[in-house]
Amino acid sequence: MYRLLLVAVISLFLFACHHHSASNRNGGYGNAVFSPGIIEADVSQHVRVLASDAFEGRAPGSKGEQRTTEYLIQQFQRIGLQPGNHGSWLQAVPYVQATLQHADQSQLAIDGGKGKSVLSFGSDMVVGSPADEPHVEIKDSPIVFVGYGVDAPEQQWNDYAGLDFKGKTVVILVNDPGWGSQDPMLFKGRELTWYDHWTSKFEAAVRHGAAAAFIVHDTAAAGYPWNVVQTGWSSPRFSLPASEDATPRLPIAGWLTTAAARKLFYDAGADFDALKKNADVRGFKPVELDAKASIAIDSTIVRGQSHNVIGELPGSLRPYEAIIYSAHWDHLGRDDKNIYHGAVDNASGVAGMLEIAEAFAHRRPKPQRTILFMALTMEESGLLGSHYYVNHPVVPLDLTLADLDMDALTVIGPSRDIAVIGYGQSQLDDYLAEGARKQRRIVAPDVVPKPGFFARSGQFNFAKAGVPVLYARSGFDLLDGGVTAGRKAYEDYITNRYHQPADAFDPNWDLRGMVQDLRVLYMVGSKLAKGNAPFPQWKPGSDFRRPGAEAK
């Protein structure tokens, strides 16, 4: 094993010493010169192009998508990959796009026993129609506080127990009871679960018959500020058509600021902070508030299709078995004033995927198992591209060894650690640790568990379908400045650039840490690509199970 990893590392450095031109096939983006290895200059060039103004923020269904998919196909061709979707580079993903009309005039009216108020779109709340209905409204809908909005039989927890919710509006806390109570024995304590994810909360609400649901935003619990929510819900929203995703959907759903929630509860004669604290305790029951909600919204509904882009490096010995490297190419597009460039999120991950593909394509001997390089669409709208793929896989999921996902890689220099988002779930953590030791680094759990990134990135759908996944990136313990500097840089990004126009390419980034991460992910794939390597398994106690009856 040591020799295999050593060869992988040496080959990368040898590749880095030889460059080759991309020729004019990269679509007018310049005659960039790329190395067969994984190096900073190549990563920088890919991000610079993908996050440029010309790509208009890479919104699905836009000119930005066309330019992005063209660039990816050109790069896959230059690298020497083959079309990965049964002879095609593209996998069409159907969508329904809903755009809220007259958002600035949308208001949620609260009529409480103690007072009345009107909550405005943007400053107090955001709203949309997950059911993709052109006109929806509620009038005098009774409001119920349902704590964290969790119905988890395996945890003996049901925030909806004992009430009929038909026609009612539910108010839900962000995160889950383990976070709120900080009890390590409740759910997973401060490590988030699927029940934290906003889509899970809305799904639970509609299953219990609610007409509308609003999640109360809290920066500390959510892990991101209100402007991230505001930006996301001010843009057109995408969903899969019912033919691809039959999950019931709410007619009306959205978010409230904490201040707006306190005002709503005050109008109802209730104490928001006291009820919030009660929601942390096992045995919590939903609380009917002395208040009713009214709102009407109109949306423009458009149907279309976006695309996953898939390149393939066929295996020399077991081509019917595959390893996937994935990254989502989409971002938030543009509005009348700004382009949301999405440089870190997630031009960085796409650049990393291209670099790993480059290294594998020039490797000798060729990998014995097939490697798929997959740029996924509509991740920002609820992981739709990966959802579609696992329902329409190119390689059967029981023959897919793993998905190695790259999302929002670090640009702040090398670190002593590499953090696994979703640590402890599968044997892939151990494979990563083998490679990290060659870099004199350690593998650690996610250093910022509260945003719940494991359930908010494309690999999550592979995990739910049973395929072991690995989502890892540099931790906070930077060689220059240590944990203090690393945490400061992360918080600055989340506060000032995440899902904002300022997430733009910066030629002064320190990409050494990203390159380290990509090289160790290459090592993991090299181990998996060997024909006699066993299929990695989920660890005992994991939330997931491999597809199929037998372990490989």
C-alpha cells in the first residue's frame, strides 16, 4: 500500500514538470497551458474562467449554463476523457422554474389576539411556492409552533404529535433538537442530521397536512447570515417535476427573521424565547398560537432542462465498476445589478475535479476501474442534479464504489489538517487518512458542523442511495497563523462573500492547501481504481447502507 501511494505522489510531481497547450478548443477563453499534474496555476486558470463575468454566475437554463457546459466539454475533450453518459457528454435534467412576481409587494399579515403586524419580503421574511403553483394564498390560517418540526420515529421524537394541521401554518426552528439542547445523546448533539435541512422540515410539514410553513432563521444555528437566505429566495427557484420527484410539496413556504418571529409571537401573546427553550426538551408538544396568517403570492412557472456534464475514463480491467468524482457547476446567476460569480462556491470544486481528471488521464498504467468525472447541476436549488443522477445512474449504484465530492474548496493556504464533512460514516475516512499521512497531515471531523454541509452538498444523495461518499477539504489549522487565522478567514468568507457577488476570483489566493487536498483525493481514487481493491463500506452505526443485498 505504501508503494502504491508513493507512486501516486511521485507521478503527480513528475506530471507537474511537463506542460501542454489547450489549443483553440477552449472556446475563445485563451490558449491556456495546462500541466498533466495537479498544480496551483491550473486550478487558478479554471476558476478564473468559470467565475468570470462572461459566465454570468452559471445559473441553470441561462446563457451562463451554455458557456459552462461548453467549457467543461472542451476541457474533458482536451484532457482525453470519453463522453460519460452512454456516448453523450450531457445528461439532461428536467426542471420546473418558479419566479416570484412582485416580491417587494409580498407581505405576510399576522392577526393575533394581542396585536397585528405585516411582515415584508426581504427585511422580515422570504416566501415561495415549493409546489410550483402560479397562484397560492392562505387566509386566516391558524398558526402553530412546532419546535424543530421533526418527526423522527427512530428518535422517539414527533413535534407534530396530537394535532390536526390541515389548513394551518407552522412555524419551525432552524437546526434540530440536538443542537438546541447541546445534549450529545440527543440526535447527534452539535453534529447536524438530515432533520436539520430545510427541505426535510418542509417535507415533514406537508406530510402532516400543513398549508404553509416558515422556518425561523438564526445565524448561529444556521451557520450563515440572513442575507444568504434572502439572496437564495429572491432568485428563481428550481425543482424537479413530479415525474422525477413525487415528494409532496407545500403550497407556501419560507423563512422568518428572528426579530419577525418574536413580533409574531408577541402579537399572539406568547414568549418566543421561552417556547424555543421548551422545544429542546424531549416530550415537547406543538403549541397553537392565538394568531392567524394571511398571504397571497403569484409566481411565473417555466419548464425546461439543465444538464449534468459527465466525462469517463474507462477502466482497463473492470470497466463496469466505477468511482465518481463530483462537483456542482451551478451558482445563483445574476440579477439587475450584480453577478453572483460563485468562485469558491463552486468554481473551485469544478476546477479541482478537472485537475484530478487531468492527472488520471495521464497516469500510466491506466486505472483498472472506470472513473466518472461529474459536474452536477442545480445543487443550489436542493441537490437536484445529484438527485436525478442517482435515479438514472450511468453505472449501477451497486457497482459504484464511491463518490468523492468537491464543494467550496479552501483558498487560504496549506493546513496541518484535512476535515471530513460527515466524518465517521464510512471507510473512506481511513483511506483519506492513509494519504494525509504522506503529506504529514491529520484527518479531523468537520470543524464547522453547525451549517450541516454534509446534507447540503451533492454527495448527500449518493449517500442516501447507499454509495459511500467522501467530502473533505482543508481544516482551520493553517501553517501560517494556526486555528485562529483559519477560523477568521472562514468567518470572513461566510459573512461577506458566501452566496454574494463578492465571491469572485482573486489572483492573490493561496491555493497550496487546495492542491494538497486534491492530491490526497487523487490518492484515494487511485486506491479504489485498482481492480482488486475491496468496495469501501459504511461503518457500524452509520446512517446509510450500501445498495443491493450483498456487500462487495
